[in-house]
Amino acid sequence: MAELRDAVWGHRCTVIIDGIAGAGKSELAKEFAKDWQGRTLIWIEAESIDAPGVLVDRVADWLPQEQAERLRQSNAAAATATPAELAQLLAREIETCGGALFLDAYERVLNRGEAAEPLNELLACLNGLLETGHLIVTSRRGLPFLHDAVSIAGGSLGGLDERAGAAVLGRLGLAAEPVELRRQASQRVGGYPKLLELLAARAVVRGLRQVVDELPQGTQAIQTYLLDELVTPLPEEQRALLAGLSLMRRPVPFAALTALSGQDDANTENLLAPLFLAHLVDRDETPAYRVHHLIGDYLSSTIEPEQQRQLHLRAANYYASPHAEVTQETYPEFLETFHHLCEARDYDGACSFFFAHDLDERLDRWGHARLLVEVYERLLPQHPEEPPRLSEKQHQGAVLGNLGICYQNLGEVPRAIDCHEQALAISREIGDRRGEGNQLGNLGLCYQDLGEVGRAIDNYEQALAISREIGDRRVEGNALGNLGNCYQDLGEVGRAIDYHKQALASSREIRDRRGEGSDLGNLGICYRLQGEVGHAIDYHQQALAIHHEIGNRQGEGSALGNLGICYWNLGEVPRAIEHLEQALAINRDIGDRRGEGNALGNLGNCYQDLGEVGRAIDCHKQALAISREIGDRRGEGSDLGNLGICYQGLGDAPRAIDCHEQALAISREIGDRRGEGNALGNLGLCYRHRDEVGRAIEHYKQALVISREIGDRRGEGSQLGNLGVAFVRQQRFDRALACRLRSADIFRQIQSPEADKPEREIALLRQHLGDEAFARLEAEVRPRLEAIIEEIVAEGRAAARPERSG
């Protein structure tokens, strides 16, 4: 203990407590933890950490609320963040609280082989970053990747001295034995606490002198000898109970023991009592029971594979039985069932259990995309040579499709597309037309996210054709609704309304009330975009009534949010806030993190309109925190853009530009062309307000190119309008007029409620130049209109090319 205290308080940030099993490494660390008064202590069983991102989440559980919230918000998805980046997050919070991270039994991680490398890298980086905080690791194996760390007792932890060891043996029932004999016994087992317990258990039966005389030479040999003597004579039922308990990943209550034993309470108690007295089972004050790592490792080498499989199945049944409903409090129990079914190699059962309890939908709603990725990947082969883990091709396709949805939610759209393409290939191979239609729809959503709306439409149209061929009206309605969303994105709102009305008719025909509510909501959005806000409100109120009737709280929140946006558009900001607050309350109540973030973002827009910019910024920051917490990269970019607009409103151009630059970087990283165009346009506005008109024009041009490439007609019209304003500033009136004329044409074609804006700008230009000069300008520009616009677009492409290639 003195050596450990000297190492830590001597400002050595990383300390390794190593030694053999049973040497008392954990006990020493726990005893030292009592010195940590007034500081934050983080104690984590290393075995429970599956990935670097999971470690960050577990650390957050131990931190003060404000810090924990900040760390969770900053924790990027494991699919995108490197171990080094996560180490920086951890170092910042450990340094802030001056605390210590204790990782117990790290050899369990090392035993995973190559799978341990990401965690090893994280710890190596953390070791190099800590200055005042501490990392304390217990392990039976050396950790050479932790350079310059202090290793207690020069690489091997020593046990208790002979006097202390003799006293421990006395307390363990051997007080009647001679003190000198107890000292000799302690010296023979190296004074290691767990070995002293096992020695005492054996000596109570055989006598201390006889046991000491029978001990072999060497600590490892003594350990094996004592466990052989204590475990081998046990009846089969007791060995099975002990083995089953060793497979549990956390301490468990007595009810788990009855499940593992297959006996009633009284018989289980009879089986347990001798194990507890023999120190083969540990019990805490809860009481909860567990097996020491030393004993667990010994048992793992003695359990036959089939017996191990059966014990995992019993553990799975135990965790599955207590809860009738999945909640945010109980879902870890359901995941333990999933874990034990996978360990029993019953991957089909694990898959069926997971989907039967709607864990995919619930964990997604609660923002656990990263956790879902780990779940789905466990059901898939880990390397190309491994055969499929799921026997049914249909299940393989479903898991791949859901994994693709997770990657899409995390902003990893190219990886999502890869998963959906594999799932699509499986559906086509087995002739699953319904699955084929679903995967085509998922691919369409990915391409829509990337701004490749034309490609998305192609996938949706294929899905629509399949749904009509097989007579699946629900899939047909989804495809029609998605096509409507695409044309809405393209600014062709009239065409979008036609598709949404077809989707609505389909939903009503098959009495799909949930689909009907969704279709009504989509129609409401379209009518709002057309400027028919009263009509939009009517649709959203119908949707709200349906969702309330069928108990779809998520749909209620969405409808209330859409009503809030409508009232905001009408300038009825207090009424908008009332509806958005209701939406926010529902989303928080049901744990819909994405919906919560959307409501906060819209509230931010409302407060900005009221001139309460500080309050608006607070809402957008909360929305940004949620996007980062759930790994929604696209949402993160949007929230940064909203913050940038707020800072621009405050006249804080540097902070506004920083936000838009971050949003631009995210959009380019995840391939979100529409987000990239929005960020470029926002940057153009910032530079124009700083009178850096040339720089503004360059950003507008690049945004215009993107709008054209992805077929975003509304965006194209808006960017041409922005260019028209900027060219007037440069007195390049030919270009200004050309941009405004084309903008007016586009807005008229798509029936945009903004159609009068470029017309007003043209009238202002006429007023500025005078009728005669304007007439000459118009006569010059109209014949060259197409050439002028194409010249501007070519300049935008040339400006964007070096940027994108870098």
C-alpha cells in the first residue's frame, strides 16, 4: 500500500498493479480507493468494456452531472471516433475533476487478442495525456503499451507479510492452530489473500499441518492444487452452480442462483452454503454473488463446451423472465439475455429474442445507435472465412438492413449503403420480394441523405413497382411517401402532394392508421412549403388526432412539432412555442432523442425571432449536444448551422463562420451534399455582411453548383437570388439581373411561395438604374441569359474542385 501511495501521490499518473490471480490486486486497489476522499473515483470492471466508446459511456456514469452530460455529448460514435480521439475526451474530464480511473482485471480484455487493440490504444493515449488525473490498472499480465507507468513491486505484487497472513488465517477459522504454523502457511502461499482463503477452507477439513505438507512448490501449482482439492470433490449440482455463476458478467442476486441451479430456493441455499464457506463464492452487502476471477478461469478450463452452452442458456432464461416490458431501466437485462444466447452460439435465438421485444426500435428511439451496431455485428461473421452465424438468409438480410439503418443514423452513409446492398443481394437470392422492396427503400433513403435525389427516386420507383407486383399496400404507401419527400426536396411541391395523396389513399384503404397519420403530416409539410399554412394546419391537426387515438406518442410529438412550425411561419410565435414545448415534453417522456433535438432546434428558431438570441443559442446548443450524443452527424451539422445563424444575428461573425465551417466539414465528411450547400450558402451570407463580397460570391457559386448537381430547384433559386444581391454590390448589373431572372423562373416553375422575392429584387434594380438604363440592360441580358448563368456555374465548379480534392 505504501508503494502504491508513493507512486500515485508522487504524481506518476499511470500505475499498474500486476501479479498472479488471487494476489489481492483488486483488494489493494479498493483499499487505496478509500484514500480518494474529495476526489472523483471511477471504478470499472474491465471485463464489461466491449469497445472504446463503451468505456467513455461508463466513465460518464461516475462523473458529476454536468461533466457526465458534457462527456456523453462529446462522445462521438465508435464507428467514426478513433481511440486517440476518445482518449482526449476522457483525459479532459479526468483532469477536470482531478480524479482517478480504476480499471480492474484488465487481463480479461487482453485475453481477447486482436479485439483488445482499440482499448489498448485508448489507454496508451490516455497515459500520455494525463497530467494531474490518474489511471490505475490491475492485471495479471503486463501492459507494455503503457510506457513509463509505475508497476507495483517491480512487476509482481507481493502478498501479506507472515504476521499479517497468520492473522488472516486465524480469522478464517484457524485460530486454534499454532501461530508459527500459520506464519509458515502464509509464507508458502506468498501471503496472497485469495490463496489464504482457499488454504483455510481446505485446512478446516484436513488440518493445517497436513495441507501445508501437501502443498507443491510454486504459486501457480499451489493455486491449481487447492482448487483441485476444493472443487473436484463437489457434487455435480454444486460444480454446475459454481460454473454457471462464473459465466455471469456482473454480481447477481440469489434469484439468479436458483435459475442457474434449476432448484428451488431451499435446495439452492443448501448447494450455495458450502461454496460460500469454502470461499469459492464471494458475497457483498447487497447481497449479490459472484465468483473470483481466479476461480472463474480455473472453471473455464474444466467446463465441457456443451455444459457451458447449457449454463449460458439458463442465464439467458434468468435475465429474460423477470420483466414483461422493455424500458430504459430494464433494457440492460434484456441485453444480458441476448449476450448469453450468443455465448451459447444460439445466434438465431438471440436474433429472434431481440426482434420479438422490439429492442431494435426502442434502442434506436433512445439514441443507442452505437450499441445497436455492436448488437448487429455480433450476429454477423467477424471475418470472411467464418460461415454465417444466422441459419436463415432472411434473418441475415434483416440484420444487415438494420445495421445499415444504424450507420445511416450515425452519418456513416457509405457504410450504410454497403450493408443495404448486401441485404438487397440476399433478398434477391432467396426471392424475398418484400425484403427486396424494403432494402431498395432503405437505399433510397441513403441516397436522399447524400443529396443524390435522382438516384433515390430510382430506388423508390423500383420499390414501388415490387410492392404493386406482390400486392403489399403498406410497402407501396411507404414508397409513395418517400417519392413525395424526394420531390418536396427538389422543390416540386405540387408533384410531392400528388404522391402523398396516393400514399394517404393506400393507408386508408388498408386501414393503416399510423401510416395515415404520417401521410397527413407529410401533406401538411408540403402545403406549408407552398405558403398554404392554414391548409397545412388542418392536415397536422388531423394527424395529431389519429396519433392520439392510436396511442402513437412519437407521432403526437411529430404532429405538435409541425403545428409549431406552422404557427411560427404565421408569425404567431408564442403559439408556436406552446406546441413545440408540448412536442419536447412528449419526446423526452418517451425517450425519443432525435425528436427532442428537433423540437429544441425549432424552439431556438422561435426565440431568435423574438429577439431572445441568448435563449435561442441555449436551445440550439442543447440540440447540438443531443446530436453528438446519439451520433447524428447530419443533425450535428444542422445544429451548428443554426448556431452560426444566431451568432451572425448578434454580429459575432467569427463565431458564426466557425460554426458554419464546422458544419461544412461534417457535411463533406459524411457526403451530405445538401448540408454542404447550406453551409456554403450560410458562409456566403456571413462574408457578405462583412463586406467581403468577393468571398461571399465564391461560396454562393459553390452552393449553386451543388444545388444543380443534386437537383435541388429551391436551393438553386435561393443561391441565384443571393448571387443577385452580391453582384449588385459589385455593380456587375448584367450578372445580377441574369441571376434574378433565372431565380424568378425557377420559383414560378416549382410554385414556390418565394416567387415574388426575385420579382421585387428586379423591381429594385430597375428603380436603382432608372427605366431607360434598365431597359438597355434587360435587352442585353435576356439573349445571353443562359450563357451568363453557365459561366457563373463553371466558375463555381472550378473553385470547388481543388477544395474537394484536398
